[in-house]
Amino acid sequence: MSLTDSVVAVMLPTGDGTRAQDFYEKRLGLPFDGVSPAGELQFALAGGGSLVLRPMPDVHPSPNTAMSFEVTDIAAEIADLESRGVTFEDYDEPGFTTVDHVFDDGSVRAAWFLDPDRNILCLHQPR
């Protein structure tokens, strides 16, 4: 079996499991699969993948996008998530500006938001 055939588990740190579970389950709508024996919160992702939130006393999120969800209609997904309390980031930097929360480079449209531990999450819609 090669890695290209493997189901992926994304692992992110969390400082507050209750707050993180509420965000991922209620705001993002990810199915909660329970808590592992090690105390990790597990959520189901498409294709058999999973999101594992590992409780850590001193959370240090990555300064880069940790996970991105591919969507077919980014504007509709943004509206849906905003209606559930998700706040999107906006950027206005040379060569990297968002309009209505969306960056568009002609090949992909993307929008970013933070989880309660400041992990950077993304929606992306290929052109």
C-alpha cells in the first residue's frame, strides 16, 4: 500500500477541548466520532479521513493554513458558516487581497478563518 492510497488524519492542537468540540461540531458541522483513549477529540471527514484535536496545555498553532476544505460554491459556504458564527479573515497586502473574504488568483478562490485556538482553516474552490 502506498501513501497515495492512505486515509489521512489531520491533527491539530487545542487548549480547550470543550470549546473546540463546540466549534468543529456545531459551527462547522463536522460529525463528532468521540474521544480516543489518549483524550483526543475525533471528527469524521470526507473520504474516510478524520480530524483529531489533541489537547495540549500550551497551544502553538502553525502560522500557515493547517487544513483546507474544498467546496463547490465558496460564497454559499461562507454565508452558511457566517450564519453559524464563523468569522472570516480579510487581507489587503500587495498581491494578496480579499474581496468579500475571498482571495482569487484565477485558478482558485479561497477564504480563511480561525478556530478557537487560532489554527488557520481555509475554504477553497478550484476554478
